[in-house]
Amino acid sequence: MQKTELKTFSFLEKSINQRTPITGFVVLLSAFFMFFASFSYADSGFKHWIKEFKKIAIAHDIAPSIFHMAFKGIHAIDPEVLKNAAYQPEFVAPSWNYFDNRVHDIAIVEGRRQAKKWNKWLLQIEKRFGVNRNILLAIWSMESNYGKVLTNKSVMRDTIRSLATLAYADKKRSKYAHTQLIAAMKILQSGEIKRSQLTGSWAGALGHTQFIPSSYLAYAIDMDKDGRRDIWNSVPDALATAANLLHKNGWQPHLIWGIEVKVPQGKNLPENWHSFEKWKKLGVECANGHPLPPLAEQAILKYPDGAKGPIFLVTKNFFVLKRYNNADRYAFAVSLLAERISGRPGLVHDWQRPFQPLTFQECKELQSRLSALGYYKGNIDGKIGTASRKAIKAFQLHHGLKVNGYPSSQVLLLLRKQ
């Protein structure tokens, strides 16, 4: 259906530009009917799919009344979901960009504030599951910006409609969406959430800690003992659910996730697991020059930004974090943000970046000044993404600077002079 739309509008634009006004109007009218005819066809196909999927749901022990409640009012796919599913980023963020957008002063300060606010519950969660509170707070920050995303109507979508859209129209995610759609209806059937509250990301991730429905069924915890495992409205439930996932996947309570290190120059170090004692004998030390802790536990070297960036020894707990999101960058971001929330200093060695970094507040100022000059039209959120880079490049080009899109102190200083 999407390809039909694109071809229709391409044909329409060409026709109107090349023909007389009357002919152009006829083409416009024809294209209008073609466009909506394709939608009608797609909607009828989707409605048929819903009828067929009902049989599958019932075979998976979903009551007909629950299915009817779940799909009531859903007559068409969600085009925004397909738009997000089809998005292919033009730009793979370098390490400095990825981590600057996630491990920053605002997230650190807010994490400490939330730690005080939820201290009573965090103590109970730590005691029950053995997972450090700062790790849980960092996950909360990464997943939903401490719950702020849940109130953003432009981001949150109806979970049943989102998953049905993916199951019906996205071949790549169809199998995943089928499974999660059944799981989402099982959540409804449990009575733990109202139908109107079953919302999440375009891909079906739910609540403060963004659990997919099947993971909710496997790990969700009713920490506040109100009879519902409510990861949408109960912060204790959401954080306990995240802790339970880590606990059940092998989190070791008294084991560090890892440590930044310095390796001996010119020495070919092994790529397999060794104890901290063995790494110490091989010449590896803490990045600040202190000796490694005398731990018997095994660790392995990681170079997330190459040999010239920060280097880490990571333990099995680091890999447990990857059960939440199977990306090294994600596990590092959670771990490093947790360190900063706890009050520990930042990295000794910065990520490889060819410019002087700005603070998070300075990045917001940069966006605000670019916006005031008409270069930038995105959110003033301090996060440097595609729109920010394009705006910086346009400003650099206009002022005769090297065009690279970097949010540098040079760019901010020039903006302040405008």
C-alpha cells in the first residue's frame, strides 16, 4: 500500500506540473480516487485479517469477549507505526554522540532525585532481587526518561493497533507481532490493566521500563501489592519488574558490571575471559592508575570506541544487561549512567571526538539559538540528532566554517555573537 501511495503522489506532481490547469484538475481528481480506493482495499484486507486472527487468538485461550474488547474500534492500520518500522537512519551515531545523548547532567540529576523519592521502594527491591538501585534508575532513564515519555501522546500508541499493524503489514516483524499481540491480549484477560491504558511504543513496548508483552507476562511484579502488575502507573512495579528480569537472567548482587581500564602499550592482550588478578599480572590497571581490585571473578576486555577510546574490563553482569537490550552500547550507557547517578566520577578517557564537547545544557542552548535564527525546527531537548546536525551544518556553511555538523564550542561561541 505504501508503494502505491508514493507512486500516486509522484505521478500527481509530475502531471500537474506538465499539464494545463483543467487537465491537472482531472489528474488530481483521478489520483484522489485512486489513493482512497487503495485505502479502502487495504482496510477491507485488514478487517479480513482481524477475522482470521480471531481464530488464532481463541486457539491460544483468548476469550472471544476479550478479543472483541481488544479490537473494538480498530478498523484500519496505524500508518505512523509502519512509518517508524520502515525508518532507516542515514547516520550511524559515533560513540560520543550516542553516549552524550544518554549519559548527561540532566539524566544524572533526575536519577538522584528519583532515588530519594522512591528510596523506600528501592531498598525493598534491592533486598528482594539483589539488583543495584542505580542500574534500575539508569534503565528507567534510558527506556522512558523516568516516565516522561508515557505522557507524550505523539509517541505513545494503542498497543493492540500497533501490533496488529505490524502483524498484518510488516513482513519483517510479522512473527514477532503475532506473538506479542497474543501476549497483549493475555494481559487484558488478566484484568491487570484497563483496555484504554494498554498503550506503548510503536513496536509494542510497555510502561515505565518498556517491556514487550511476552516479557511482561514472564517477569512482571506486583511490588506495591495492590493486586495488579501495573508497570504503566506504578513505579515500584515497573522497577521491580526490571530487577526481576535481571535477577532471573543471572545478575550477581555483589559483582561490579565492569571498570574502565588502561592497557599496556604495544602488548598483545588475550581476547578471552580471565580473573581480575590475571589481568593485573598482564599489566592492565584502572584508568586512573590505581591497581585493579583483587577479584577472583572473570572479566573480558571491551573496546566500545576502538583502541583510542575508553577501554573496559566487563563482567558477566554486563552481559546480563544485554538481556534487556542486546547491544553493547546500551549496556555501557546503562552502566555508565548508573555510575554517575551513584556519585562516582565520569570517564577518565573521553570518547573519540574531534572537537571540544558541550555540556547538555549548552547543547540545549545551541539548539535554542539555531531555532531562533531559523536553522532548527526540532525539540529543544539537548539531544543532538539528525535535525540538529543538519541545522549545525547549515549554520556552518552560511558562516564559512568547516561543515561537519559537530555541536562544538566553536559553533556555540559564534551563535552567541549573532
